Amino acid sequence: MATTTTVEQKTTEKVIGTRPIRHDGVDKVTGRAIYGADINLPKMLHVKILRSPHAHARIVSIDTKQALDIPGVKAVITGEDLPEPPSQMQNLGEGAANLRFLSDNAMARTKALYKGHAVAAVAATELYIAEEALSAIKVTWEILPAVLDTESAMAEGAPLVHDDLPQRPMEGDQAPPPNVARYFRFNIGDTQQAFEESDTVVEREFRTQMVHQGYIEPQTATALWKEDESLTIWCSSQGHFNVRDQTSNILQIPVSSIKVIPLEIGGGFGGKIGSTIYPVISLLSKKAGVPVKYSMTRAEVFEGTGPGSGTHMRVKIGAMKTGKITAVDVSLSYEAGAYPGSSVASGCQNMFSPYVIENAFIEGFDVIVNKPKTAAYRAPGTPQAAYAGESIIDEVAESIGMDPIDFRLLNVAEEDDSRVDGTKHRVIGAKETLEAIKNHPHYKSPLNGPNQGRGVAIGYWGNAGMTSSCSLIVNGDGTVNLVEGSVDIGGTRTAIAMHAAEVLGIPAEDIHPVVADTESVGMTSITAGSRTAFASGWAAYEAAQGVLKELIERAATVFETTPDQVVHEDGTFRSVSDNDKKLTFKELAGRLQRVGGPVIGQATITPRGVGTAFGADIVDVEVDPETGKVQVLRVTAAQDVGRAIHPSYVEGQIQGGVAQGIGWALNEEYVFNDEGVMQNPGFLDYRMPTSLDLPMIEAVLVEKRNPGHPYGARGVGEVPIVPVMASVANAVYRATGVRYQALPMSPGNIIAGLTQKDH
Amino acid sequence: MAKLHVETTINGESTEILVDPQQSLLETLRDGLMLTGAKEGCNDGNCGACTVIMDGRTVNSCLVLGAEAQDADITTIEGLATPRGLHPLQQAFLENAALQCGICTPGFLISSKSLLDSNPNPSEEEVRFWLAGNLCRCTGYDKIVRAVLDAAKEMKAGN
């Protein structure tokens, strides 16, 4: 069951906070919804991509002649077909990337930098012909030594992944270690003195492995390059404007020549923000003169798209006997993959953001390794750091004999407290979220077995605003068409429509939302950063305000009065001076043709006032000491959601985030051999949680309104994953007496820990 | 390669199709018959997004050859609703918000139908066991399991 805890008093909203059935629901339960791979165009070709079998190798030569001779093969491209990009930064929404690197990652030019790096692509009339053609492409490789983890990549004399990596000096002109693309440092107070004065100091090292977002729909897209040099792309991405702009930059063609049509998307979690496939298929279509479609295999998804970083983290923390945290000293090294740009900065900023910490030294290394270039994955960079931070907090609380929630409450941050990066918290609900789990019956309930344990943890995520656009068109029967630009991954069409419905005083069902292509709605940023219901909802709110203002003027004309003499309440327009003069929204809509014509409203907003989010979990586990299997028995996940626009979909975000976190905690990891070849690129061996692995997940919605949003909403999508691995690890500790400082806590690793403890 | 002529029944309608010998049932449904409700998530039988009912049993259609559809009776997601309306499972998925991105939903609905066909009154554990061959990455399964239990209740009340 899910419950809602309202921190402040409820308002009188009629639509916000209700649970209408999603507008795209029928299409999605009947199989009619058109996802990325569901499109078929006349004369369409099928694409296969040749990928490097080596983690690090120089391309001596590529011979595509024999492949082109195969009947049915219509086009072949290699890295040489991509234009040389200028070295400029491309904003990807959740992080920026150098265009040169984006282009190189799309297709290797001189060196393959990871197993799975694209080196050539074929378009053919049938998929199996394209597949056959791949084996006819002859590549001569010069295999180079690979670096596969942060420690060996940063070691003196390590092989360099990039010959010409631009490196900036660290503090004091010190040269950074090899393969380090960026170095971050936050330094406040005096950590050395604070540690000396502490009653207790704990120092630990943590390791996590590369993990995948695990979206069920493989990356897929279809492109048509037409004779007039215009390009149409059909895709399932997290942002079609982003696809358009990135393709324009890499191929160096005008933005206006590209139309991107968003199809339904089968999950993304950050992994479908940037993609390497669009320029490749566009060039194949250009060469072939017909549309081409490409869908990755599952193995390609694992090996050829961006996973989340593996990490190596060292954390030291000091505390007084009273429970006050005195200082933290942290060094985080994150795998960027083959090109710069891990999310290590987010880990540095966020890992201790639930707390007031006066003395902190936190540094981060963005480390290039011969693995796939990492991408965003749900609260990118923060779950790993929170696993380390919240594990060590648990240990410190235990060492001074305090309840882990009380310890956290004693140090919890509130409004105007500073984070380690100097930013002051606005109105936040960290305290209320911790209190929600402390007061929950789950926390007081007994455990029922010798190998059971209970863990808690809290997590923080900053959320994003970015840009959203929305148009509204009032129809003659009082229904409203809503045109928006946010790809809908989890019911956001409805959450957005609910904003407009609330303003206009009509049911959510009377609004018909559509996600429009890049030519049909104003620029809208990616569906990411937990921003969509917040920002695109707000755009709908603003567009609806414009509609409302216009409708009041029209009602004034009908009532033969002035607009200031018209009020709008619960979907009815009424004359202040003459109570008999009133029109429902529907009645007024039916009269619009006679009083000035149709009414439309539109808005483009880049909202400030993003509300940050906290989530805190209680997790019960049982560990089988014979097999090492960890069974999750019960989860309660509380989260400050500001105001739940559509509570069912807010609960769904929390439950889904918890499930991904449990997978990350217990089973999921990229397993590489010594040559950098992934050993488990499939769902059988990269084991994500099934329905049988999980209990019901109770979501507790804490509503501490965000004053920066018209209805108080905060982004909700990402933070629920942040505390999960730590809460599971803390529960496993209480069940076993072993603090697992590496993920995943898979059966073999559990047994190894238990064996070590016994010796 | 010469194509094979296959006569089969899909969603109650007899259907004739030409299939390549190496073509999977999933490809046959999606590319040959434009029944794109069954999805490809892994093409190796581990995600369940392509689940269809074949002669009363759920199968991963990516692991069945199109040629094997000869004389078979196949139900896909497109056959779940009738002109009278949605199947109670479809309605329950909507009311319980049991889908987020929706890509796994057709597979879950087909597997759930097959469960309720053979066990109209399943426990939560039985639902979880039966659906363990279908991966969902968005929902954490909570609302899916509730939807199936609700639909079972609804169907029992309706009978």
C-alpha cells in the first residue's frame, strides 16, 4: 500500500492529486502504441553495425569492398564518412560532451577504444544480408594494451587511452594522473583539525561495478535522407530536440533541415539521452537514397551504449559521541568509459547533501578506461557515492551507539543550510522524510529470523528545470488539445495535462495531450533530471493561464461587460454584477466562433525554483548463509515529492527506482575478462530483478511543497534509487555482521564475506 | 531462400503467410503481419516482451520459428480486447497504473491472461512466480501484481 503524509495543509485543487487514467493508456494495453522499432516504411533497409572485438586497438585498415559486392547490400560507411567535427562542447542536458568525442564514439576513426565500439555500418534489403555483410568487412587491427579500472588507468606509466587528452592541472599546478579527464575538489573548513578533535573516525574503501539502465526496448531509430538534403528521423529517445541538435552538430547540417519524430519510448533512465546511432543511420540513408532502420541487439545495448560508471571510493568520516558529524574526507574515482564525462561531480556534490557538515574535503576523478562511454543513469553519479556515504554513516552511528535514523536526524540539513559545494538549501524535506520512516510501523515491527536484518539510508538529488514548451487549443465542444514536447516515459502526458485541467477548471479527461515532433512545438529539453512533470507541467500551466485570460475577455464580450467584471470558478465563467450571466467552459467554447474565433495559448518556460528531493528507505532482508542469496523481505520508501501531481505515477517512480537499486545492490554488474570483453551481455547473466525477487514496495509520499512550482511539485523520478544500495547493504550487515564494501552483494560475494568473517 | 507457406490461426482468424525458414514467429508477426504489439527486448527468451499464447501455452515468440505456426492457434496482445471493450486485465492495468513506459505491457498482459485462464484465483506468490519470465524495468512489479490480483477478483465477480 502507498500512503501520503502531507506536511502542510491541503489546498482546494480539484485535479492535481487525483489519479485519472493516462491518456495513452488504451494504446499501450492493446499493443497499438508505436514504439521505436514498430515503424516500417516503403523500401526501408535494415542496418547492422560492425563493432570492435578488442577493448583497445588501432585500425590499420578497413576493406569494405567485398561487403558492398554482396547482392542486397546498398550502403556501407566507416568512420571516414563522418565529417571532421570541430572541438566544441555539446550540451546534453545532463552533462556536456565534446563534439569530437561524440562523433568518435559514433564511429571509431583511428582507434577502437572499447569492445563494442562501432567501426563500420551496413544497410541491406534484409537484416540477415546486412549481418552476412559484416563478416565480409576486413579490418586489420593492431591490438593495444587496455586499461580496465580506475586504479590501473591512473597508475604511473599506464597505457594512454587518448594520445591527446587535454588535461588541466590539479591544485598547485600538480599534473593529474594518466587518463584523468577532469578533477574536482570541494574543500570547506579544516578537516585535519576536525578529525583530531573527533571522538570517532572511520575510514573505508568502496567499489562498485559498471551497471546498465536496463531499459527493455533496445535503442532503435529510422532515418530518411531526402534528395533535397532534408533529413527525417523516427526514434524513441529521451528528447527529440536533443537528437536533432546533436545530429546537426555531428553531421554539420542545418537544424532546420532535420525533423525528428518521437515515437513511444520503452524506457530510458538516462541511457537514451545521447546516442551514437543517429548520425550513422542518417549517412547510410544518404548513401542508399531510401529509409534505413536500425535496432540494436541486446548484446549491442550492453556493449555499445552508455552504462553507469563503475567506481572506486575512499571515505573517511569523524563524529562526536553526541552524534554530531565533524568532518568528511572523500576521494571518488569514476569510470568515464572511453571518453571524458562520468558523473563524478554529481557524486561529490550530492553524497553528503542530506547533512550539515562544516569540514569537508571531497575530490573526484573522471577516469578514462577502455570500456563503453558511460551515460546518465537515474540520478547519475549519486547512487554510487550515496552507497559509500550512507554505509559509513551507518557504521559511525553504530560505533557511538546511536539509532541510525536518530543519528541522521541530528545532522540533517534544513532550509538555508549549506551543502559542501557552498550552495544553500531552499525549502527541503530531508527531516520530514527521515521522520516519515522513523514513525512508520515498519520501523517498529519485529524481524522474524536469525539471518534477517534491517537497514536504512537517505539520498539526495538536485533535479533539473531546463526548457519546456506547450500549446493549447480550445475546441468548440469544450475539449482541449494539448501539444507538448516532452517524450512520455512514465505517464507524464497525463501529469502535464492535469496542470492545464486544474487551471481551466475542466476534467483531465477533457484534455487530449500529444507529444509533437520538432517542427510542431517549441523547443523542449530532454525527459531527464526528474524535470518533465515539473517543468512541462508548468509550461502547460502557463499556456492555460493565457487561455484563461483570453476566455475571460471573450466571456466579457458575451456578458456585455468588461473582463474585470468576469470571474472564473470551477470551470464556470460568471458576471460579477449579474449572477444570471454565466457560462460553463463548454458553453463558452461553443460560442467562441461568434466572439472572435478560436482560442489558443502557448508558453515556453525555463523555470527556476527547481525543488530538490530526498528519499529515505527501510529495507528488511534475509541472507541465506548456505547459498549467499539475499532475499528482500520488505521495503518502505519515503520521499519528499513536494506535491504529487498524479500520486499513482509518483508511487510508480519510487517503486521502480527502488527495484533498480535492489538490482544494483544484489546482482547487477558488467563482468569483464582481462581483455576487456564483457562476459555477460544478456539478460540471462546480467540479472535484473524479476517479480519473484521483490516484495511489494511501499511508497510513502511526503508532501513538503516546493514554493518554486505553481502546485508545489518537486521532481520525483531519480532520487528513489539513491539510498537503496546503502539501505540494502546496511540491512545485510545487520543480518550477517559483515559490512560489504563492494557491489553487487551477489551470492558468491556474500559467501566470500561470510567466510572471511569466520576466519 | 524459398519462402514457406504457413496456415495458422491468429486471434481467432485463419491466416495464410509466407515466411522465411529462419524467421522467428516474432519477426513473422511484426514484419509479416504488422502485429507489432509483441516487442523484441532481447531476442533470446529472457525478457518476455514478445510473449504470445500458442496452443494454450505462453511462448517467447522470439524462440519459435514462424514455420512452427502451421496449424497453431495463436493469441497476441492485439486479440485481447473485443469490440465490447477491453479485457478486465487491460482495464485493471490502466486503473492500477501498472505500466510506465509500456514496452513490457503486452507481454505481461498475455502472461497474466494465461495465468488467469489456468488459475482464476491466484495468490500474490503465484502471480509473482508466473510473471517471473517477464521483465519490467520501470514499475518494480508492485502495481502489475496488484492489477492481476484485481482483474482476477473482477473476473470472478463478473462470472
